[in-house]
Amino acid sequence: MRKFVACLALMCSLVAVAQQKNFSYKFYGQIRTDLFYNSRSNAELVDGLFHMYPLDVRPDANGNDLNDNPEGNFYTMYTRLGLDVTGPEIGKGVKTAAKVEVDFRGGGTTFYVIRLRQAYFRLAYKDVSLLMGQAWHPFFGDVSPQVLNLNTGAPFQPFSRAPQVAFTYASPVDLRVKLTALWQSQYSSVGPKSNVTGETGYMKSYNFLKHGCVPEFALNLDYERNGFLAGVGMDLLSIVPRREAQLKDKIYKVDERITTVSAEAHLRWKNDNWFVAAKTVLGQNFTQGCGVGGYAITGIDPKNGSQTYAPVKVSSSWLNVVYGKKWRPGLFLGYLKNHGTDEPVLGVLGTGVGEGLDKVATASAELSYNLPHWRFGVEYTFTRAWYGDLGEEAKPVSLHSLDNHRFLFMAQFQF
């Protein structure tokens, strides 16, 4: 056994020595702790660590609101490890690079388990590059808010990492064009459970895209010079909600599909002290980006139960301003609006995230103290959500509002 271990160690050493001739490595990571308090139950991920907006009233038998409860916790699961690799050139001038990044977020309700964040390789030749693997969704892109909250501005800011193939062309006049084909993994579209589990209700699953056999496509155009960046993007998504339907106790094979187009625009300016950024998104069924929305049933075929759908349109915008180096105060403003569908629906949403949600507004203020490799911060976020009953074209009516006050304290060591 000792000889085997010694041989294995020797082989690893020889490989490392050989690779050092043509490879370079940069190891990085962080240890992060988050302590938070919410004055009300919220739509959330990771048991409250990834905060979205306050939940609607849920009355009990006596009329008491079951969601009117404060919540708080302390976590270290967003501790992170990563490795950047620069490899040898292929042929004449084709540069190679790769990245692997993990955290301890886990999946579903299984926390503190290693989770893959990013894993890709990149080939670059002069003005063009090809990326293959899991990386950030193009709508997250190069412009995202610098906030302490781990939601990074969601649901106003799209938040998703996805398996993808991305082709980028950077012109000599500071223009960059990117075409991406994406699939789904940890961040997925919403759809009916009957397509996957046979149950009623809705769920998030990559199967809705998988069954459609067509990847999601994104096209992005950016202009960047002297700290200023401006760009636009479009996204095409085509999914299959169901492949079978039940009608009068009989099961029928059905052919259903919903195809949607989303768009975004963004601005960013930064220098040694200032960071100013903004983004606006008009999403149709863009739930794979931790967004609000979905789609509604518009018709049912009486012969086999096949359904037709219309996407719920949701717009969101945010503005983020941060100043300083050692002491960094920051301000974040966000607004989201549900615009419903373009045609009448059959009384209830077929599927969706944030059902009954009409709009959300948020404002947060933060202050962080930054040292080499260290960051300490405190952030206060006020969020108000308006809910209502479903009206025509899936637009909520008879609105009422609910508030949440969130306090966050974080400490982070980076290496």
C-alpha cells in the first residue's frame, strides 16, 4: 500500500513538473459568512440566504397571516474555491484557458455539499473566441450590481449559470458580438409537474427544455471604452410544457410548445472610486434566470386535452451606485412590473413564479470596510410587493401591498 501511495505521489509530481512547462495556474477562493434577518417570510432560495420579495398573505382558519413571521439565520455555505488555468497554444496563435469553480451550496434542500458553479474551457485566436462549458448566462453578463446580498440584485437582475457554447467576436473598434447556445442545469424553466412527476402544480426542471430538443439562444452586442460599457441582448427560448395530457380518465400524447423572446439593455461606468451601473429587462417566461413570470393556459383541445399557452411578460430595472475603496457606501434601487399576457387566459395561470404578484420595489443601502483580502459589510434592504387577484390577461387586480425589512451582516476572507 505504501509503495502504491509513493508511486502515485511520484506520478503526480512528474505530471505537475511536465505541465509547468506549458501551463500556469491561479488558485483562488473565499470564506464567507452571512448573518441575516427578515421581518417577514419571503420568496427565497437557500433557506433565506438568496432573498427575493415578501410572500403574499396566507390566512389560517382564524384569519391570521401564516407568512407574517420574522426569520433569520447564519451561513457559511457560500465559501468558494476556484482554479484558473492558462494552457499551451494550439498550432500558431490559438490560446487556451480553462476555469473550474465550486462552492458548498449543494442543491435543493441539501446544503453544505460541493456544487459546481463554473467549469469551461476557452479557445481564442486574434479577435474571436469559443467557450464551452458552464458559465454565467449572457443576460447576467458583464454588468451586475455590486451589492452585499448574495442574490446579486435578483429578481431585478437575471441570475443564472448554464451549460453553453459561446462564440465571441471583438472588433478593433471596441465592439463585441456574442452568440450563445445554452442548455439548463441548476437554473431551469418552470412548468407543470404532470410533465415530470404526474402530480398537479408546477415545478422547475431542465426537462422542459430537454424535451424541446432545441437550446436557448442569446445574442449580445457590447461597446466598451475608457471604463464605459453599453450593450443590448436578446434571448430566444422554446420549451415543451407537456408531452401527455389526461382527459376524462384517459391519457393522450400531445404536441405542445411555447416559444418566447426576451430582451435587455445595460450601462456601466467605473473608475478608481466610482461604480455606476443600470440594467433593464423585458422577459417572457424568463424563469430560468431566477425571474418572475411563467406562462398561462389560453386554450384546451376538447379532443385530447392539449393546451395552448401565452407567456407572462415582466419588466424589471435596477440602478446601482457605489463609491470608494476602503470604505465603500452603496445604493441599489430596483423595480419589477407584471404586464400579464397579450390575450385572455382561462381563469388561472397554468404555471408560473410569483403568481398574483403585480409589482415589486426595493431600495437598499450598504456600507463595507475593505482591506487586502478582507471585507466586512452591513446592508439594509426595504422591499414592498403588491399582490392581487387574477384578472383578464393574467394581470392582478384589487391590489394590496406587503413589506419586508432585511438586515444583513457579512464577513469575507478572499485568497
